[in-house]
Amino acid sequence: MRELSLNVMDITQNSISAGATEIGISVYESEVNSELIITITDNGKGMTEEQVRSVTDPFYTTRTTRPVGLGVPLFKMEAEMTGGDFEIKSTLGVGTKVIARFVTSSIDMIPLGDINATILPLVTGNSKINFIYERTYVKKNGESKSFRFETNEVLEVLGDDVPLQSPEIVLWIRDYLNENTEEILN
């Protein structure tokens, strides 16, 4: 994949397929440490130890629609190519946590891409799932800024009358993500 945000989409789709009702997506970027850490957690059905060991093999998949599963192996490869690392923690019946750490100064670092354009359809297309998105940015001078978006907080304000998919709410979420991202990056 040419952008890490597409990997986030793919891994998050795995969480949705695993029946998660809550999915956390965290993007932590530090100029001080020259690193980008993407963490995706869910409360889906989880995996056995054997499945965790197998999931990084491109010829292993639980899907019946195709014989290979490239999402996790590519994400792992992209992290390791930069000198970073990749880890999956999972407990059957509890959920899964995927952590990918990238060395941003590496020549093999691919761009994060438009992560907000990834988060928006995940949130608005899956209104029964509580998405918790956190973005943190640490500047070279050590100053850290972050923001958090949580689906349940928006739904609490909206009540039952206005769905997340309504055009004005989609636009509001898009603007919220973009404005907060711009604020922490500048």
C-alpha cells in the first residue's frame, strides 16, 4: 500500500469483521524520536496464539472470498523496512491490539497519507461501533499536542434524532478532524 492510512483501513476492517463494538485508533508521531506509532485496538472476538503467529503470513486468511490475506503482512513489512517493529497481542474472546512502529527518518518510510479521510468513512459507515481516534504530535522542541475523537460522545450530543450519516454531521466530523489535525501539526 502506498499510504499507511490505507493499512489502518484494512486492519480496522478486520476488527469490524471480528465483531468489535469498540475500536481504538491511535496515531503518535514524534519528531524528537523520529518515530510514528500506529496502534489499533478492538474488543472483537480475538485470536488464538496460533492465529496470532499465522496472521503475518500472506498465505493465511480467515476470509473465504480470497486465498491470501495481505493487510497484516504488508503493514508489518512496511514498519520493519524502516527499522521499526510490529506486534500483535490478542486474547480469544477479548480482542486484539496491533502496534506498528515506524522510523520516520528512514528512506523506506512511506507517507501516513490522509488519515482523516480514512477515519471519516469508518466512523460514519459503522455507527454501531464506538470509534476512539487519538492523534498526538511531538515537535522537535518537545512540545506535545494531541486531540481525541470518540463516536459515543458525538452520539450522546446528537441523541437518536440525527444519524452519523446525515450530511451535516459527516461535514462536521470531517471539519473537526481536519481542524484539530492542523492545530496539532502547526
